[in-house]
Amino acid sequence: VAAHTAFSALAGYGLAKGKGWQFYLLASGLHAFLNYSVLLLQSGTLTMIQLEIYVAVVAMAVT
């Protein structure tokens, strides 16, 4: 939930600055980067705890 809030805030900021589509692409790319973590979880590369830390770090980096 935190990451989705951060991505929405990023897209909203870009829209307010008149650069909506650029920030939308940035938010979409970051969302895809975050979704990649599910593949890492399913392959066993990340544990659930590591996944939560990964998501938290991405969300903090965006905001």
C-alpha cells in the first residue's frame, strides 16, 4: 500500500508541474520494478521478510 501511495503522489506531483506523462512513465516503471520482486519471491531468491524490506526501501526512495 505504501508503494502505491508513493507512486500516486509521484504521478500527481508531475501532473501539477505540467509534466504528467513523464512522471506517469516514471511511476509505471517503478511499479514494474516493484512487481519484479514477486518473481524473485517465487523463485526463492527472496524470502517474505526480504520482500517486505525491498518494498519498503523502494517506497521510501520514491517519496
